[in-house]
Amino acid sequence: MLSNDEVKSVCESMGIKKRGNLRLNILDSFADATDKLIDNYHFLAKRDLAALKKQGIEIAEADIGVKFEEVTKAIFEQLGMLVDEDLRRLINTAKDKADVLISLSEDDVIISEAKTCKNGDFAKYSTTSRQVKSYVNRCEQAGKRVAQVLIVAPTFSNDFVESAEMDTEVNISLLEAEGLKLVLDAYKSRRNPKFSAKLFTKGGLLKADLIAKNI
């Protein structure tokens, strides 16, 4: 726990207002920053530093991947999904590090990978499939059933989509980053949204516009 003087120093260093409850001001500032990144999620996915900078977002190239992962988690949480950090820490090893684990129930989980891609479509299927299959094994060893693997990327190559659809070892759904943002926007716009994580478990390249329409 930071002392009051340390909290004041944090506010000063981050340019955060110093009226009212300073700790709440810091939390609100982080929330605002996350919302801004969500609004520019597609630029983050494409590693478009110039476009992000125009929106007043300064991120180092080396930090883009981690930031995209964090914002993807935030979107899932805003959709009411249970991002399970305890389980992620349990199954992760020095070699195998899953991006996101979503608990559907006591036993069922979705494994999600958040992939950025600077130029063109995301096309690294063999590498990605090896990664997710190792995460599936780790989850199963922990007594969990993997209902689906969900990969989020800016766009996918045709070969990637076809390989995912033909993979007989694991159930894989693909969702474009702009599509995930579209789903979130639809969710927020509804007074009583009807969203289920099962909408992400259909397999293949998901139709975000159809999911958004049915929320």
C-alpha cells in the first residue's frame, strides 16, 4: 500500500488531477486509458504506432503484444466473461504461457490467444497451433475441459482459416479484432444484452456482425 505522499507523487508524475480521492483518481485514469485503447483496438492489433500516436497513445513497439493481450482481457471482462488469472498462473510454465483463460464453469474453459500482426494477414498456423495444443494439454492436466480455443488477430490468411477448420485435434474459433470490438459495442448499446460465451465456440472464422446482431 502506497503512503499518501507516494500517491501524490504518482499523481504528479502521471499528470493526474489532485483534487478529491487521489487513489480513485489513479484508478479512474487507468480505466480511461484502457477505454481509449479499446476504442483504438484495431490499430493496436495491427501494431500501427503512427495511428495510435495520432490518437494520443504512446506505446513502445516492444510493448504492443502485451498491451494487446491486456486490452483483449479487458474486452472479455466487459462482455461479462470470467477471465481466470489464477488458472492461467497455475497452468503457465516458463515455456508455455497462455494469453487468456476464460472459465465457463467449474470445469470448462476457453483458451484465447491474442495475436498482433503488422503487415498483412496473420498466417502462422503451425506455430500457433503448437502453442495452443500445449496449453490444452496443461489445462487437461489441471482437470479442466477445453471447450474451445479462440484466436483473436487483426485478420487471418485463407490458409490459416482453412487449417483451423480442418484441425482434428482441437476446436478452434477465429475472431478478427475489429469483430470483437463490434461485439463489445453491440453489447454496450443494449439495455439488456443477451450475450453468451458459447457464441465464441462455433468454430472456424466467426461472423462478428451476426453475433453482434443477436446480442
